[in-house]
Amino acid sequence: MEPLRLKTNYRCVPALQQFYTGGPFVVSSDSSFIACACGESIKIVDSATAAIRSTLGADSESFTALALSPDDRLLFSSGHSRQIKVWDLSTLKCVRSWKGHEGPVMCMTCHPSGGLLATGGADRKVLVWDVDGGYCTHYFKGHGGVVSCVMFHPDPEKQLLFSGSDDGGDHATVRVWDISKTKKKNCIATLDNHSSAVTSLALSEDGWTLLSAGRDKAGSISLHLIIFEAVCVLGSGSPFASSLDSYQQNLKKRDGSQIFYFITVGERGIVRIWNSKGAGCIFEQKTSDVTANIDEDGSRRGFTSAVMLASDQGLLCVTADQQFLFYSLECTEELLQLNLTKRLVGYNEEIVDMKFIGDDEKFLALATNLEQVRVYDLASMSCSYVLSGHTEIILCLDTCVSSSGKTLIVTGSKDNSVRLWESESANCIGVGIGHMGAVGAIAFSKRKQDFFVSGSSDHTLKVWSMDGLSDNMTMPINLKAKAVVAAHDKDINSVAVAPNDSLVCSGSQDRTACVWRLPDLVSVVVFKGHKRGIWSVEFSPVDQCVVTASGDKTIRIWAISDGSCLKTFEGHTSSVLRALFVTRGTQIVSCGADGLVKLWTVKTNECVATYDHHEDKMYIYGKTWFKFVACLMFSKGVLLLLIRSLHADYTKAIQIAFELRRPHRLFELFAELCRKREAEDHMDRALKGLGSEELRILFNYIREWNTKPKLCYVSQFVLFRVFSIFPPTDIVQIKGIGEFLEGLIPYSQRHFGRIDRLVRSTFLLDYILSGMSVIEPQVQPTESKAELLLQSEIDIPDKENGIEKKDHTHEITASKKRKSNKSKHGSHKKVKNVAYNKVESIQLQA
């Protein structure tokens, strides 16, 4: 027999990374890649495999608008700082940037010639820029609200620009602008048929028909009262149009106008195809491939955008939950069918549970804090299909291969039910109802695969029978519970079935783990010793023992025979969420809320390796899978782990933030320093070690922070310390310092002006409250005339004796005080004067 070899390391193989968190995106002209807004950066994503080619603009702001040049060489972006940036995709560097709008840029588009860029902003303006020079060529005003979309005419010979807006209330407009230099009247048409925000614009292929989509149900009242989020036109040579031509043989020209097709998507997640002749709907999806989200205002949102792809790649639809759906159209003699060919998921939110599917482990099932299970193909890392049926989010899942060879998936949900799925057909074949609380733990039997066990927040453990399943099932059967027991005093977080199907173990928030004998759930032993709730339990594949992972940061191995604790593993800095036996029970792999994965050797209690790759990502290591409760995980990443290990060594932490180029983390460090008493000392020690390049980067960060009122206090404090530490001769040598200062001065003046107004407002408030006798003015005791005369003589400046001259304003204020303080019981008018004089004195001190 070959000797057992202990594992010493795991390597990272396919990585499932988030690349789109909602907001703007743009598709390349050849449809080979997609530029997506992802948090504080831009991801360039391969549209075929969802692999991230590159990352741009890791900054401290989110992006509001993106656009590509016609040759896909330049990428334009803008965020809440109103800075318009031009990126060279060949070098991945920002080649130029400028500001022009007084509010965030909400949309942008590039001219077909590539020389002009049009932007629409929240300041109601539409601006046209020279791309090479970065200067404004056209300045259009007229919209009454936020400009939501802009579009150049696709024919470069027609110098027209279209823009749509949300003017507020029940009014929205589409305006047509003339960008030629020969005509003086810029706005040549105003279309005001919309009553809510215009979300999308499109032109017919001949360039003479404009389509606009909005959230006002305009143009669809007689159809289905649908809110249209996006509209796009089908080109005459596309496979979609060819299929439609064969489907509708009566396509003709009438009255000299070209009949064309266009596609709309909207709130219900349904794709519709229309004929321009009479605006008739010729195709409508029967069922939606997405789950419509509910916005804060109560409106539903399924699809948010649609784009016809080049190179005959079909239709791309983007959903409100950050999915990219690729469609192809299949046409027969009497039937049109829209087929979903590919699904790319940009963001999975919280990964609650996951399991490999089948013996070959080519697919991965994910529970992602949604009502659906997403099944991924590990070869392409794309979502192959979803399992829909639960009405609340799915909290747990498990997989197995039945004796008949079918791959089964079982899920537990917050809707208090369990569901059994057949993987190949993606059909639900069984539903179990009976729990009175959310089902947070579930596990298949290991040997016969004829039952599964579930644990719930109602503190009960149930054994469900899988009898009655057949090969040809069209409707799900009602699953029955064979045994039920009130297992714990609090929520059950994890369950596991022994390799021989004779025992089941449950771990609970009540800090205990219990072993039960199957099938009747008779208590065998209780494991007590953890100081926090137990998140994970697992049987050893070879020994009579159980491993548990707890919120007390420890992992323990227990003997089933007497319930004693055999070993304790310590090393995680936060709750341990999952622990598994590997290498035939001789090693343990664990993961925790600290973002770390650790490999342990059972015999020596030694941590063999630690993996810290988790930073807003989910990785798959080798053949082992882990359970991650993302809502309990820290998103601070390696940087904050280093800070904790350095015991608040801010100097070292700030240096690491500069090395990692993490402006947001750096701001958090500076903000935390500002709240400490020794803030200046810590700040000075950290800043003194910066070189010229780091100072240049810091000035760039400060300029961006200073554009936001909520961040300006920290930026001004850091800026003050920089000017206090470094001499001006060193600062002027910094490359680009003039540009940085030009961006700092206007915002700084605005911030200080706002603070001055705030201080004056507090004085006015004191004055009003004193006048209303709400607060008592502080009145000094009355002084005698002799004392007043003596005091006035003292206040007279004595030039001969070199006594310092008093401020004239102070003399006037003091004299007013003495006049108003003659009596404590003066008239109401005198009380007002006292309050006024008090305000003046405070203002002088400030």
C-alpha cells in the first residue's frame, strides 16, 4: 500500500471573481470584451469566459458613466468627483483628464469619428469635448433635470446629438442638438411625450426614425403597461433580422419608409421584439430568465439594458442583479424562440454555501443570498443554469449522486422549506414543508443516498425520506419527514451524516454539538466546551470522532465514545466558519471570518499553511470546497489584518496602504488617526517616511478626497500636516504639483466658506434663543462708575511706556458690554443687547 503523503500546500485554480456591481458598462465594437464598473474600479472582462483581462482606476469613488472610442483604443470614464478621464487600453494608463460639469456625469458617448465626446450631467447640461485637446466645443442648456442618456447620430455626415432627461414631476424630454458650426440654433427639436425618466435612445438603420424608452409606460399603455428600460434596433443583416424576415414574409416598404425591427426590455425581465409598422409586438418571451428586483420606491426591475452584439453574437441583456444574458434567436416555420446561450454573473453578493456537483466535479453549485441556486461550469467559469423555486434566500445546499446515477441537489431556504432538484434537467422533483423556521443546515446520506437531514432555526432536526422519486417526473412530490427531534436550545447552524449513515451530528448556536443515532434520532452524546456558537461539524472518514468549528476562534476534535475533547486547534483571529477532514482524516482544512484558510496536521496540532487570498473574492482551492458566510467576513483584506497584527502601528499600516495603492484604506487610516489625541505625532511619523513619488500620489488622493464634503475634514488635516512637515522647496519639486493645487484651492475655499456660514448660523441661533428668553444670557455683575472709569483708563494705549495697543474692535465691544451690564434687571431691550454683545465677543475669540 502506498504510504500516506500529507498535503503541504494548495494552489489556486479557477477563480470566480466579481466584475460588475451595477451601473455603467460598455461593449467593444467587436463584442470581444466588456468594460464594467465594479465598485471603485473598472474591470475589462472577456465576454466569452468572464475572465478579467485588466483593472483600471482603483480609486476612492464609484463610476457613473463609461464610453469607448469606435476603435476600442480609448476608454472614457467619470465618477462622482466629476473628473472625466481618458484611458489608453493598450497601456492601461490615464492619458488625460479634465472637469467641466458642476454635478456628476451621468452618461457619455463617443462620436463615430472618435474625435468628440458628449457628456450629460446631473447639472442639466450637455457638453461636447474635443478628445485630443480636452476642451469644450459645445455647451448645451435646456433640460430641466438630470440628463440620463446621450447619443450621436451614427452617420458622421449628420452633425446631430440626441439627449434624454428626467425633468422631474411628470415631465421628461428628448432634445436634438445641432453640433455643426454653420447653424446658430443649437436645439432644433424638443420631444416631450415622456412623463418620466428617458432611459435609452436608438436610431433606425436608415437614420430617420428615433426610438426612446422610459419608465413612464409611454407607448405601451395598450399593450401590457410595461416600463421599458432599454430599446435597441436590429440591423438588417443580423441573424435576428434574417430570422424575422423568414418568419414574416410580408415585409415590404410602404410610403417610402423602411420597416425595421426593434427590441425592448423592461421591468418584468421579458424580451419583446416589435415591428415598426404599427408598433406591433411580434414576439414576447413566455417566461423570464431573471428574478425582478424591487427598488426602494417599490418598482420592479428585471432588465436594465440591452445591446445588439457585433459579429453575429446575438443579443446581450443586463439585469438589475448584475447578470449578463446572451440570447440567440431560433426561427422555424411557425415558431420563434429566444434561446439563452450564456450567462455571466458580475456579482454574487454573499456566498453562503457551495458544493461540487457529480463525481467529476466539473460544476459548482452556489447559494448566493438569493432565491436561486447558481450552477457554474468550472471550465469557463460562466453560470450554466439556475434553480428557481424558493420564495426566500437559500441558506444551505448539498449534492450527491444517487444509486440510479442521477445528480441530486438539496437546498434549505429562509422560506422554511427544503427542495430536491435533479441537476441535469434543472427541475425541482421534491418539496419538504414542515419546519417552522429558516432551514440553515442540510446534508445527504453518504452511503445509500435515500434520505437527507435538515436543521432549522426552530431548533428541530428532521430526517426526510426520498422514497417515491421516479425517473420521469414532471411535478415535484411532497417529501415526508421520517423522524423529528427538538435537538437544541438555539438555531442549528450545521449538520453532518456519518460515512456509514448510522449517525448524524448537529452543531448549534447554543455552543453544543449533538450526535444522534439514525433513523430515529436517539441522542448518543453531547459535546460541550466551546464558548461561542458552533458553525460547522464534520465526521472523520476513518475514526470515531467529530471536528467542530466555533465562533470562539477554535477548532476541536471530539471522541464520539465519551464526548471528550481530544484536540484543540488555535490560530484563527476570528470565528471559524468551516472545518473539514482531508488526507484520510490526518489533516484539517479550515476557514474563518478573518478571511484566512488554514491547513492543519492533526497529529502535531501544527498549522502547515495559511492562505490569505480572500479579499472581496471567492477562490476554489484544489479539490476541497469551503463554506463562506460572507456577511460575517471582513472585507478589509490583508491590509487590516496587518494592522491588527501590528497592534495599531499606523506608520507601518500607512506605508503598506501606499505600496498596495489603496486610497480608500489609506483614508480610513487617516480618519482613525484624526480621532486620536496623538493624531499629529502619528501622522508626522507616517508622512516623514514618504518619498517624492509617494507625496505625489498622496496629493492626488487628497485632491480627490477634497472634492467630497464628507471627506474634506480628513483631507484638510492631512494637507495641513504635509505643509507643516515638508519645506516649500521640496513640495514645488513634486511632479504635477501645480495641477494638484489648482484642484485643491476652489474646493478648499468652498469648504471653509461652508464652515464660516455654519459658525455664523450658530451665533444667530444663540441670539434668537436669547431674544425669546429660551436661554438665559450670561450677565456680568454691575460695576461701579469708579471701576468703569479706572478700567477705561487702563484700556487707553500708553505709547510712551510701550504698552501694547488694544484692538479697536475689542474696545467697542467692551464698551458695549459695560453699558449693557449696568443692571441685571433691565428692560427687555437691554436683554437683547446683552445677547447681541455676547455673540460679538464670541466671534472675536473665534
